[in-house]
Amino acid sequence: MELILDTADTSAIAHFNEYLTIDGVTTNPSIITKSKKEFETVIKEILEILDDKQSLYVQVIATTCDEMVEEAKYIDSLRNDNIYAKIPVTSEGLKAIKACKKIGIKVLATAIYSANQGFLAALSGADCLAPYVNRMDNLGDGVQCVLDLIQMLKANNMDTRVIAASFKNTRQVHELITGGIQSVTVPTDVLANMMSHPMTDIAVSDFTNDWKTAFNRTTLVK
Ligand code: E4P
């Protein structure tokens, strides 16, 4: 399974990249604006952290097909490989996804709020799909919707990758990993909660204290 960071916070990307195996970074317009940096600056900084195998996903802003395709071409030009244009699954977006497929631009179909929408984006040629788990949870059952989408793709022998997105808690991530999700893109607060447990810190502290009491040092070898 792929673990992707859903942030444009370059300090956080560098931090998690040091401690975990990170497969890429997803951004969207709101995430970019939160960085308070110019678009080109933040993308350049993220690319300085990522290695060639780690993917970057950048979203178009335009809302008409032709303009979305132009922006997707620009996004595609930002890097030699492993860059995806994120295109929202509106009607114009579906048309743009078809057009991008024809000219070989890699696409992550995004802002997916139903399994049917995701499935249609896959039929249009999207390389991957980003269903919005928490946002769908607010309207019904986001996790189930993603599981349905996975099943629809499987039933049709389609290898379109599902990158579950829009997580607000570790339970949502856990349920999708259990359900066989291929990729998750998680915000840094959710990932931090997945990584640590206060009881682990207490256990380690107890081990250290016992060792120190017995041997008056806190390392294995003298
Ligand atoms: C990622 O690709 C999405 O843009 C993102 O996960 C949306 O998350 P949000 O619902 O927290 O805005």
C-alpha cells in the first residue's frame, strides 16, 4: 500500500520523509494557499525534498475543459516524471480527463463524492481516483463508498488506483487499509496519531529507568 502526505507544509514533508516511507505528496488549492507561499515556490521546495520515485499531485484551478487541459500541461511540465494533474470530477473535468489521457498526461481524478463518479472518471482514463472519505462521511458513509468503488473497479478488471483522501481521523484510514485500499493520502495530524501511542512512550521510559537503576547507564553497550 502507498502512503502519501496530504500537505504542502515543507517542514512536515521533510520530517515525515525522514521517519517513514512516503510515496508522494498530494496538494490542492486550499492546501497550497495555507502555505502562504507562491505556487511556484512551494512546488519547487516540495520537489527538492522528494526523490524521483516519490510522486507529486498538483491540482488545476480552471473549471472549463480547455483551460484545465492547459493547466494540466503546465503541471506536467514541472517535473520529468511522477507528476500528476489533479482534475476534479465535474462534467468539464471528465472531458478534460479524457483529453489528458489522449496526450499522455497522468491524471488523479479528485473531489470524488460518490462511487459512480469515481467509476466514470476511471472509464474516462484517469490513472488514479481520490474519493473524499471524510467529506462523504459527513453526508453518509465515506468508507463504504470507497469500498464500493474498489469493488466496481475490481468487477470490471480495471487497474485504476484508488488514493483515498480527505481523512480526519485514524479510524477512517484503518478501515480502508483493512478493506484493501491501494493508497491513502493523509494529513499530518492524522499521520502523527497513527505513528505514536502515549503508552509506547511510557513503556520505553519504564525500560530505560529499570536499566539505569541496574547499570547506571541508559545505553546497551558501555
Ligand atoms: C487530496 O487529494 C484532497 O484534496 C484532500 O484530501 C481533501 O481533504 P479535505 O477534505 O481535508 O480538504
